[in-house]
Amino acid sequence: QVQLVESGGGLVQAGGSLRLSCAASGRSISSHVMGWFRQAPGKEREFVAASTWSGGNSYYTDSVKGRFTLSRDDAENAVYLQMHSLEPQDTAIYYCAGGVGIFSGGDYRNDRKYVYWGQGTQVTVSS
């Protein structure tokens, strides 16, 4: 079992930056695909970014490409999401997630492939 705890959310003006952290405990995340998802009020949870277990490849939803960067530090057992040029439409609860098993193609964007979830951290971007 992997326990995930997110932090770093908050209120920021449009154009600002935030860095979300996800601290893992229970077991190493080094062999897990790790991802970030978000859920805005009244909307379904959506994929934001994911990293392969090796950290060699990262995937992003189109709306955050060039603005968000996922990184992972397996030695610290942590995952991060650096967010720049934030927009009001980025407002959501952000969740860290850990996947199990083999991922391919669209699996990284599929929240059903992730079995470990944090409690979420609120990000609010004001216009």
C-alpha cells in the first residue's frame, strides 16, 4: 500500500505559480506510474500529468503543456507538479495518484488505472 499526501495548494492570482508536492509513504513509488488529476466544481475528474515509473517520459493534457511540469524524486519518495502561468480555469482540487501494473498509450490518462490516491489539495486562481 502507498499512502499519498498532497500539499502546496492555495490561492494565487492569474499568471502566478504554485508548486504542488505529493509525499508518499508505505512503500517506494519508484516502480509506480505517478500522476496528477484535478476536479473542478461540477466537473468530472480529469487527467493533468503523469510520469512513467522510470521518470523517462511524462505526459500532459493539452491545456497545461508548456505551463506545468511534473517531476519525481524517488529517493525522497515524492512527486511534484510545478505550475506556471496559472489561469482561472486551472482552479480545482488537485489529486496525486499512483498506478499499478502495465501502462500503455491512453492508460496514463485513465484514472481507473490508478489505485492509490491522495486526499487532494485546493488550487484557486483568481482573475
